[in-house]
Amino acid sequence: MAEMTEEASRFVEKVRSGDATLAIVGLGYVGLPLALVCSRKLKRVVGIDVDARRVDAIGRGKSYIDDVPDAQLGEAVRAGKFSATADYGTLRECDVVIICVPTPLRKTGDPDLSFIVQSVDAIARHLAPGKLVVLESTSYPGTTRELVCPRLEEDGLVAGRDFWLAFSPERVDPGPAYGDYKIEDIPKVVGGITPSCTRVAAAFYGRIMKTVVEVSTSTVAEMVKLLENTYRSVNIAMVNELALMCHELGIDVWEVVDAAKTKPYGFEAFYPGPGLGGHCIPVDPFYLAWKARLHGFEPRFIDLAGRINAEMPRHVVQLAMDLLNQQGKPLRDARVHVLGVAYKRDVSDTRESPALLIMEILGSKGALVSYTDDHVPAVTLADGTKMASVPLERSDLPWKDLVIIVTDHSDVPWGRVVKEARLILDTRNVLKDYDEEHIHKI
């Protein structure tokens, strides 16, 4: 491994001592929790976000992210360890800059890197020698080297010589899915533009995380993130297709998966559902597919998985129509109540949630749709329809023609739902312990 320069060595000692100041650009589901963790290990953390509402909330010690309690945020703010601003000029005072901005897809399915470009251009205006810049936003392999690096080097500074540049994939999973893991417990993969960049970035994360995994390049680190989420997307698609087959064969797919996972090796359980949600799994594989096509490679496996998963909300609507037809009730004017619109259990995040598409399709077919989700007070569907959550006690479940369980929040009194609802379509198997004729599974 190449020897570090004297300047790099001094920088490493600074971050290892905790005397470094960090700026995190983008204070969303990734940036805000990371900022709080880093504020406990570094001299000072500054968050930069163009959303004035977020900046104001942080200044008041009020969190807008489920995983960040008000008490912890307020304590860090009052202690002067963490603050937020919309002013990129603050970067002049910072030793390390981490980019945690969104990377959505365009309507065409191509990557939308506009948030990265805007952030990098703003960073470039305040970049000085001796700083570390790390991209954590998920993107296609080569983004750090091909897009970020040239923009930061436009004024003559050179990555690996004058400043350090690396990619480190975020591994945030909103909600309680971490189990006993905290952010700092999850191994951190790091890859730099040069070996020196990798070592400097690894030294920084070594101050924060318990385990740092160095890889040879930033491009390898970018591919690691895409592999992780493509792996999940493909396996979920496989079990979703299995669910479609089992439905036709009259087999309970949930029983099949639960029995299969008793094998102590060679099998990991994935479960079917109403569709994919969240930012990562429905989006990240398409970054990889887009990049592959640029190199003349057709990613057939990824595309097939994407199509299967994308069809699951429509499958749920078809099941709803079939169940209502069996009751002699057409979907038009049927009173359909959806339980849960967040994309996963016990969070308020509705990004890419299949519930939104399910409700939109139901509404377009004439159903009278309502929903309950205490985590999500209101939603706006893609067609512009605005809806508000109806508290369960006022949802008139006994008068609904069909109740569809889309999100299995742990705070829902499921026994009451089973008792009061006439007809239930359970897409999450949350009612597996109830043997009632009016309960139907995906």
C-alpha cells in the first residue's frame, strides 16, 4: 500500500483524536441519523440542507425522522455539537464533508443525479486543500470518479494530492429493523479515488464506526451497495412470483417459505408482499441496469425482477376485485379501507410505497377508498388525490366491504380488526395466527 504524505498523516491524526469538524450535506433519512452519531465522536458537526423547514426544526431540537428522538437531537444541539444551516459557506470551517442527498429515478427510469451535481458544485466553490469529501448517496458504479471528481478538480485541486475523495455506501434501514444494531455497529465499506484517499477516509470512519472495510476503489464501493439492494430485489421478486404460482395452485406461500427456512444452510427467507417501497430496493437496481446498458450489457435478471415487483400492487387490486365479486359486490362503489400506507412497518416513510399505487388504482376503478395509518396523517397520490388518515375507532370497519392490510404496523389492534371487518385481504401475513374464513392472503 502506498505511503501517506505528511499532510495526510496529520489529517489522520486529527480525525482519530476527534478534533475534526464534519459537514453533512443532506439531512434526510441518512444524513440526520449519521450526524447525530458523528456528533458524539467529533468536535463538531454541521448539517447543510436547502430545506428551511428542516434547518428550523433542528434549531428547535425537533426531529422529523422516526429514528432520531427529539431528546437526543435537542441534547446535541444545546451542547453545541450539532447545528444546521442552508449556507454552504460553512464548509470553509470543516475538515470532512459527507454527501447524503437523494438519488431518485427520472420518469424514464434513468438516474437523476441533479441533487448530487448541485451539492458537489456548491462544495467545489468552498473546497480547499486538506479536506476529505465522501459521497454516501447511492449511485451507479463510477459516479465518484466520473462525475464528482472532475467537478471538484475544476479549479486545479487534485484528488489524492490536494484533497481526498471517497465513496462509502450508506446502510441505513429506517425503523426498528436494525434489531440490536446501531449505525456505528454496522461495518462501513470505504473506497477512495486513490489508495491515499481510501486510507484517509477509512481513518475518519474508524473514529465513528466499530468496523471499517476498505476496498480497492470508489467504483468497487459503489457496486457493493448496488449488489446489496439488487440481491434483495431479485430474491423478493422470486418469492413474489412464487406467491403468484401458489395462488393458482391453492397453496399457502407463507407456509412454504416458513417451512423452507428451517433448512440450516443454503437458504435465506424472503417473503412476498404488495410491492416494493422505500428509496433503495425499488430504485438502486435500475442504477446498475442503466450503467450496464451503457457498456452494451443487457441486465435481464434485474429487469425481470423489477417487472415482477412492479406488478404486485396491481395483483393486490385484482385479488380485491375477485374477493368482492365472490361476495356479489363490484369494485365500483365498494367501500375499501386500507390499513397502513407507509412502505414498511413502524415508520412514517411513504417513498415508493405500494399502498399509494394500490389506492390510486382502486380509486380509478370507482372504489370508495379510505385509509388508517397513525404514522402517516395525510398523503397525496400521484394523480393529485389528497387523503387523510381516519383513526381506527372512526373508520367504521364493520361497514367496509373490504379491508386491505398493506403495512403491518405493530401498534394496530389486529384482534379488533379481525373481529370487526367483514372481509380482509392480508398482504403481509400479519394475521397468520387467526383462522377465520373472512381472512384471505396474498
